[in-house]
Amino acid sequence: MTTPEPSATLVVLDLVGIFVFAISGALVAVRKELDVFGVLVLAGVTGLGGGFLRDVLIDAAPPAALEDWRYLMVPVAAGLVTFLYHPALGRMERLVNVFDAFGLALFCVAGALKAVDYGLGPLPAALLGMTTGIGGGMMRDVLAGRVPVIFRGELYATPALAGALVAVMLDRADVPYGLAAAAGATVCLVWRLLSMWRGWQAPVPRGSASV
Amino acid sequence: MTTPEPSATLVVLDLVGIFVFAISGALVAVRKELDVFGVLVLAGVTGLGGGFLRDVLIDAAPPAALEDWRYLMVPVAAGLVTFLYHPALGRMERLVNVFDAFGLALFCVAGALKAVDYGLGPLPAALLGMTTGIGGGMMRDVLAGRVPVIFRGELYATPALAGALVAVMLDRADVPYGLAAAAGATVCLVWRLLSMWRGWQAPVPRGSASV
Amino acid sequence: MTTPEPSATLVVLDLVGIFVFAISGALVAVRKELDVFGVLVLAGVTGLGGGFLRDVLIDAAPPAALEDWRYLMVPVAAGLVTFLYHPALGRMERLVNVFDAFGLALFCVAGALKAVDYGLGPLPAALLGMTTGIGGGMMRDVLAGRVPVIFRGELYATPALAGALVAVMLDRADVPYGLAAAAGATVCLVWRLLSMWRGWQAPVPRGSASV
């Protein structure tokens, strides 16, 4: 989730993103009535899974999170907080979703720019950025025994792909790194928040699905 | 999905295989009433997942598909075609299954020979060839929330393993590469088509399953 | 699943662990009424999946099991035995669970010490040890279409994490390798067996889960 010399600001943003994603994973586990270990695993998988998937695919193993204990402690903290205070967190779900949008914006841009650093072209890099943003949530849903919610109409992956593409394209046009990242993250964040507030939906196939 | 200097023919065959696999993934998504993004993801995962899994396991990362935009565009095209014309495709399922058998034959042989190129022994290489052929479909089913259909009686993995073994063994016996590949693919294809037409089934355990 | 020059004893123990894990996977497949191929795949995934996951994450690809045919034959044997004799095995489930505890103890320690050899710090190494022990069972459950059983109250992952931590810490304190491994494995084994016999459960979240 980091590029060669990440600034302190970037690391903090990254950890906040992991924390918020991990809370979403832990809330799913609580609702499925899993035990404390299930809560911690879903927190960890949701917070770190997207980055792990990206690192394995671009051969940046071992994933950064395995070499920095802060990346491991943050999902544990998120899991324990959720385990203890889930009724309160459940009532703040709207707020959690706003933070989650920030996490998505950060992850898609950071993931895409890391893939560029590892030599991938613009399109694959943008797809890996999107994967970094949505991968953890997909693993969460598979482990919790449900079809990934991002396949069910809500606009979630499209903003991530758009933000990643913007960041990669600006970076390619020699726009300074920080500016390219900020522009991409803003595109993703604004689109995602607007989708949530306006209830925008992705189109579904028309007509009956013949079996 | 490619060996060092793949001929144009091989690339075309490979892309056709990905296209057909991707259509099978997109059809599952349509039947599960997923949105357009779910359709595209299941198309991509089904078309490319087996090759990704193989490349990660033999440490050939980043997977070839991430370095060649054609490999990424083909599942997108298959997904969009299915999204728009799924009623017609659903009616042609038998034809889709025949193409799918061609895809399986190609993937199992190409995957096995790539594993040999990366230094694996004959048996692991054949298993990775089979994995290349069936991995995408397994990921499709897990993401769609169902037990992989290839565990449910239909003969699908066995022909893939047989074809991969034939190709690897002939390659080891210094038979020219193209001939070894063609022989292996033929074994897989004929066996798979015969199974479909005759309704051959894999054996299931006998007796009640004590819980 | 092996360190640089594994002794014959270690290899035998490792193969026994894979065999027992593979039987647990095959039994799940039989109960889900999968065909013989499904039984073999679930046997292989359960026996080898945890080690594959670890090797991919620490970039020790290709996984050791792909370079040693014995590691591939053991799950096949376990799958065939279960396919043929599952009623008898089902009646011996308590015994299978005891062997499974031995497998868990072995895998968590061997996985953690291998991660140390690959340069990971103590905490990530212990987590990877736990992952080696529980990863195969999690994949088994996802492929069989159920939420991983280890999220459902039974104490399984905690003993694995504790055993891995003990082994890593003693190894760091320059305790001889064999002694560190034995101590870690004993901690895991005793804790797991006691949990089984006393019916210890992991805590679950309190209060209703607001949706």
C-alpha cells in the first residue's frame, strides 16, 4: 500500500483506510454471528486483502503489510473495537460508509501508482488500483458466504476504476506525483459520495435470465 | 497463457479461449441478476483466473495478461456482449459449451507446457495445466455463491488433466512442441465432447454420508 | 512446508499432517455429495492450501509441494481412501480430529519458522504460521459453500497462533531450532486437545446484531 519512500502523511492516510475497511469487515462478521476470531479475520482480510492481492499479482511479495507491524495492528484494533461496540457502530453506518469512501479513494490511487512503479502499463495499473480498493471487500463477502455486495447494483467499483485511471494518466503526463494522486482520489471520492447520496445504481441485465 | 515466443496462431487461439470462458462467467452473473460490473468481473475472473492462479504459483508474476492489453479487453468485450444479448446466448448454450471444450483443451495444454518451461516436473506441470483450465470456472462459482459445478458429476477436470499429461509426456519424449500440444489438446477435447454428448458422469461416493 | 534441509523425520511428520488435513477435506466433500473429482480437489486444497498461501505470500514460489511428488500423492491417497471408506472414517471422527490437532501443531510451527527463514519479523511470521495451519481448512469451506467452521466458536486458530508465537520467540532467543519447534507444537497441541475435550468456545459478540 506504499510507494518506495512514503511520507508520514501517506502512511497515516493508508492506516486510516485500512482501519475503516477493517470495521466494515468486522461488522459483517458480527451480523453473521461469528466468534471473536472470525471478527478479527474478516477485519484483517477486508483491510489488507486488496493490497495483498495486488502485491502478489505484481510480484511485490512479501506484501508491505507483512513487514510493518502497524499494518497488522490496525485491523486487530478495528476488529476489537467492533466486537465490543458493534451496536453503536451499526447505528453510525452512514458515517462508516463515508469513511469507507475515503478508504476506497486512497486505496485505488495508491494501488494504481504502485503498479506503475512496478512497470505495468496504464490500463493494467488502473485495474490493479481498482482491485486494491475492492479486493478486500470481495474476500470479506466470499468468506462470509454471500455474493460480493459490489456486484449488486451499488456504484462502488466504477468510481475506484475512474479514480485510478485519472491518477495513472496524470502521472504519465508528468504531473507531479502528489497532484496526480490527489486528483484521482478526488474523482473517486466525489463520484462515490454522490452515488451514495443520490442512490445511483449500476445497470442490471434486461429481460428474463433463461436458465 | 503464453510461452516465450508465442506464434500469432497461438495468441489468437488463446484469446478465443479466454473469450468463451468469459462468456460462461458472464452468463452465470446474468442468471444471478448481478449488475453490469458483476457481469464484467465474473467474465474477467472466469477468462483469466486460471492463468493468474498458475502464474502466481509458478512465480511467473506479473501474469502475462497484465502486460498485454488484448488479454484484458477480450473479457470486457465478452462481458458486454453477454450483458446485451444474454437471451440469445442462453439459447445457444450447447454451442457455447462446445466452444468451452475448445477453451479447456487449449488452456490445459498451454498451462502445462508453460509450467514445464518454468522448471516443474511432469506431474506438477500437468496438475497446473488442469488448474489453468478449471481455475477460472472455480473462482466464478465461488464468487457467484455456489459450489463449483465441476465437483458435481460432470466430467470436466479429468479430460483437462489427461490432455495436460499427454502434452507433458510427449514434450519430455522430445516430440516437437506443436505436435505434443496438439495431441494433448485433442485428447482433452475429444474426451470432453464425448462426455457431454453421452452424459458420462464422474462416480460419486456410495452409501449414506454420516454427519 | 519445509525448511532448507528438512530431516527425514520432519518430512514424515509433514506428510502425516497433510494426510490428516486431506481426509478432513475429503469427508466434507463426501457429505456435500460431490463426485470423486470434488473429493480429490477438496482433499488437495485442504492438505496443501495453507502451505501454498504462505509460500505465495512470502514469495517462496513455486511452493515446495509442487517440486516433490510425495506432497501431491499424499492428498490423492487420502482422497481415494475417504471416497471408498467414508462410512468407517465418519465413525472415527473423534480420532480424525485428534490427528488433525497434530497436523495443526506441526503446520503452525513449520510455517512460522519458514517465514522467519524468509526474513519476516516475529509477529508476521507467527501470523503466517497460523495461516499455514488454518488456510487449507478455510479454502475447503469456501469451496464447499459454507462459512469457515473456524469462525463459529470452536477454538482452532488461537492455539495455532499461540504455538507459532512460542516457536518464533524461542527461535529468536537462540533456543535450538528443534527445541523451539517442539515447544511451540506442544503448546498448540495441548491447547487444541483441551479445547476439544472440554468444549471450550471462543467468545461471540454480545447483544443483537443491528442490520
